[in-house]
Amino acid sequence: MTQKKLDTIKTSGFKTPKDYFSQVEEQILNEVSLIDKANHSGFEVPGSYFESLESKILDKVNPKNDTPVISLFSWKKLVYTSAIAASLILMFTIFTPSEITFEDIETASIEYYIEQEGFSNYDLASLLTEEELSTVNFIDNEILEETIEDYLLDNVDIEELIIE
């Protein structure tokens, strides 16, 4: 806008409502009285309330009848239970069997375990050293014919051998 047009404007464009300034004073006083009422809670403490409060609380808290105290923890029970526990520990330490050593295990049990687990020849060979696997050790061991016959009769199905 140009300066000439600004000079020709006679009103600012804002208007106050009718009787605004006559009612402003009443509105401000009403709000001040509301603030005073809001600060006052409306609850009052009765006279000498805090003077008699302590005695009322102590009357309710302190028991008037002294009841006898019965102990839940008995030294006799403690002695009995510790004696039983000590005897059980002693019994288990005396009567538990000793640990099983490799010499105590039967050869048949070891063979059965190896058969059931399905170890391959390579697995078994990895447990032995080269000296134990040398052919000299196998050649030097003499196996009797009776031992071979007993093994074949006990462990090999003759019908399978005939079919093959």
C-alpha cells in the first residue's frame, strides 16, 4: 500500500464491545474472589486435634494384654536334625561303592559297548599308536584253531556263510 492510502484510513479496524469498560472492573473483582476461594480448601481441623492425636494413636498401637511369647525355634529340634543329617552323611560316605576303574570292567562289556555304538575301524585305529598297529604284533600272536572254531560257532551264522 502506498502512504496516501494509509493516511486516509480513519479507523483501526478493532472495535470493543458495548459497555466493555463498565463491566471490566466487575469481572476482575470476581476473578480475585475466586482465587481467594481456591486458596481456602474448605476443610478445617477441629480444636485440640493435634494435642489428643498422640494419645489416641498410642492407645491403638500399644497392646493392653501382654501375651506370652512362644518360641518357634527350639534348640532340641536343631540338635536332633543336625544329628540325623550327620548320620546320613556318614552313612553315605561309608557305604557308597568305590569308583569303577577300567580294570573292573569286563572285556565282554567293552566289546558289547563297541558293537552297540557302531565304531568304525578308523575310529578304533585312531585310539592306537603306530607301534600297536604294526603287522608284526599281529603275526607274532598265535591264535589256536579251537579259538577260531569257538568264535565262528558262537558269533557267525553258518547259513549266511553258505549263502555268500
